[in-house]
Amino acid sequence: MSELDRSDFQRAFVAMSYMLGRRDVELLAPLAAPGEDARSVARRLGHQERQRRAEVLARELSHLLNALEARSLK
């Protein structure tokens, strides 16, 4: 898996984990070696303001959906 693919996967994993109720260190725990992008998403999902967390989650889910759509069009 390339570094870019790994980063995309880890960011998507963190976002989906957050949607499923994981919080804080639980977001990164299943990843053997979380990259800086995944750690950054996890930090931003821990922001104290709900609006900011929602913005981060929406951006990550949008990125994930775009990637899935691109794959299904091939």
C-alpha cells in the first residue's frame, strides 16, 4: 500500500470510528502506526466546540465519498 493510500485509509478509518462512537485515544488505537494525517484528524475531532468537530467530520466523510465514487466509476 502506498503512503498516500495508507494516509487516506487511516483518515477514513478515524472518521468512521468517530461516527461509530469512538473518542479520543480509541480513534487511533486499532492502527498499528498511525500517520500524521490520521493523528491530525483525531485531534481535530477532539475539539471542544461541536461545530468544529462537525466540520472536520463532514470534510473527511466528503473526501471518503468522493474516493468511493471515483472507484465505482472505473
